Amino acid sequence: MNIAVIGTGYVGLVTGTCFAETGNNVICVDIDEEKVKKLSSGQITIFEPGLEKLFERNSKEGRLKFTTSLANGIKNAKVIFLALPTPPDGDGSADLRYVLDVADKIGGLLKKGSYKIIIDKSTVPVGTADKVKQVVLKSAKEAGTENAEKLFDVVSNPEFLREGVAVEDFMKPDRVVIGTSSEKAKKILGELYAPFVRQGNPVIYMDERSAELTKYAANSFLATKISFMNEIAQLCERLGADVDKVRKGMGSDDRIGRRFLFPGIGYGGSCFPKDVQALAKSSHKVDYEFKILEAVMKVNENQKVHLLPKIKKYFKNNLKGKKFALWGLAFKPNTDDIREAPALKIIKELLAADASVAVYDPEAMANVKKELGDIISFADNQYDALKDADALIIATEWSEFRTPDFTKIKSLLKNDVIFDGRNLFELYQMEESGFHYESIGRKVVKG
């Protein structure tokens, strides 16, 4: 099948590459000429485990191509995926300007006899499919296209990709949600997704608005679980309980489940923050106050700096001149994405207190350099960041941080102090190693 993917960010590039992997001919379109040049020359522009191998193979075999020309990209495409950014607007609602602008251009390019399915892959507010349809139809009629309404269908097909395992999520999805009332679109998309659901995972058909809300509801519920556990962690610290034990006791209940119950310093990334905010804003627009989501957002913002009072208390409210080593910059492991990353907020708070910061992250340092420049120092490896530091702060749970050389850590730090925002280490390890160790929702180990 001939497919066009508009936008080459995380969702667009994974979507295009994975569809090419199952034998489709895919053209990805982006207005960024430099990015398209890199992709066309075989240089991948994001870090996502497992993607590079598929990208190289399908580019080499000619099934995955890139262009800056929308007209060329959609010319022969039966299916057009809109994988465009929907950043928060000034009031917190999703900004649809990129989606609607491309929809307008597509409408002007529709040709008689060439039926196309236009798919909202981006996370968009309820009612966006209707808006896209209206824009496409208006533009097509203005271009003089006859019977334009019969030349296309607009479908909502939200993505459920987790950064760090996005390729696996796409190739073996838990479910595929397709929002459409068109039987023709259902048949074509059923054939397109058939290779991905051979083991029997469902393709769920529904109306467009329900599909749009499904994505927001799923992400908002997961964010709620995270904030709930962070609230439980706060209680554990005050009541003398251990959040890890509470988590295991809760997670063994299959009505609750084990996933997304790990406490920490809050969620970040490109999805949860903006999706929760957008759903709350959508609720306001229909005169409904989504109270739980308002609390989830408040808890998350507070949790991002939960380590700061602990750090200040240990250093007797004087961080001036102190140096901190920080491990982890990405909002989660196995990605270079720093959008809404808690680490950035911690860094800014430390700098505001006249401290200095040396950081290390396996993948995200280049992105942080673009944002923060030289106001912090970047280490070549996790241990170099520790040299002459007064304490270590852990902000991202990369696997390589889980079993470090504790003897080496002690030899490099000025003080044997670790503030762990991801609960990487067992308390007994810290007691045996002689560290002063503070984590989330557990007792303080006093070295």
C-alpha cells in the first residue's frame, strides 16, 4: 500500500518506518529541509531503541523515502497519516494550527478519482476529525474539485507508543483503535494493520470522537496512577511506611495492576503533561471541571522538586558554592527526549541557589546543551560527573545507573551522599556501603 506520513518526529518516523517494514511504500513529508536531507542520506534524527536497524533496511530497499514536498508525498498515497505536533496553546488547550494547515493544503491537492484516507495520528482534542474534514472539503471545493466529499475520509487512529519501546509497541500493539463511520476506510485500514495483529490483539472500531477521547483518557489515567503513588510516597515518608512494600501489596491486586505504580520525581515527556492539560482544558470548554486531573497536574509539578527540600535540609539551607553531580536528564530511560523532564527543573532550582551542576546522560546531553548551554558542565561518563561533587542526584532510571561501583562513587564524591529520585538502590545496600541516602517514600539511611 502507498502511504504518506506528514511529520517526522517520534510518532511520524516510527509510524513510517514500521509500515515500511511490513512491505508498504512510505513517503515521509517534513518542512524541515535539513532534517529531510539527513533522513534521505540515511542519518536517523531521533534516538529510539530498535528503530535505526529498521530505518536503515527500509531506506536501503527503497520502501522508506523522505521529501519536503507535500504534493509529491501524497500524490500516490491511499493513506495519509498526520503525525504533526499539537503543542499546548497559551491557555493549555492543544494547538491545532499545524494539523489544520496541512489539512487545508491536502484539500487543494485532491484529484478526481483518487480516494484517500486522511488519518489523525497526532493526539488531538475531541472534534478534530470533524474540523479536519471541514477544512479539507472547503479547500477542495475552492480548488474546483468536483464531488470532493467522495474523494476522502477522515479517520482518528490515535497512537499508543511509549518512548523507549515505541518500535515494539507499534509492531506488536496491545490494540489498534480506529475511529471512523466509513465502511470503505474500515476495510482498507483493517488490511493495513492485519500484519501487526496476527496474534489476535484487537482492532477496535468506534466513532471518531470516541477514538479521540480514548487516547486522552488512557494517558490521563496512567498519569493519575503515577501522581497517586507519589502522594502515597509522601504519606510513607511522614508515617514511617515503605512505599516499595505498599506498591507491591497494591500491585498484586489484578484490579489495580503493577504498572505505573513506581514513585519518583514526576512524569514528563511529550505526551502525559500536554495530554492531561489538554483534556482538563477540553472539559472546561464544555463547562465541566475535571477535578482529578487538576490535582494530578498539581501533584506532578510539586513532585518534580521533591528532592530539593531534602537536599537543602542536609546542607543546612546553604547550597551556595556546592557542586552536585546529576545522573539522568531524559524524562525516562531509553530516550533522548527532555520535554518536561524533572531533571531540568531540579537543575534550574540548584542554579538559582548558587550551586553548580555536572551532569551525565547516555543520550540526552546534546538536547540539554541546546537548551541550557554552558551554565552546567557535561561529563563524558557517569563517574566523571562525580569528581569533587558534594552529592549525587539521580533523576532518570537508566539501567547503567542501577548497579554502579559504590566504592568508586565514594572515592570521587566529597561527601558520601546520594539523593535518589527513582529509588534505584536497596536500602540495605546503602546501609552496608555507608552512604547517607535519601529516596522517595522510604526511610532515610544515615551514613
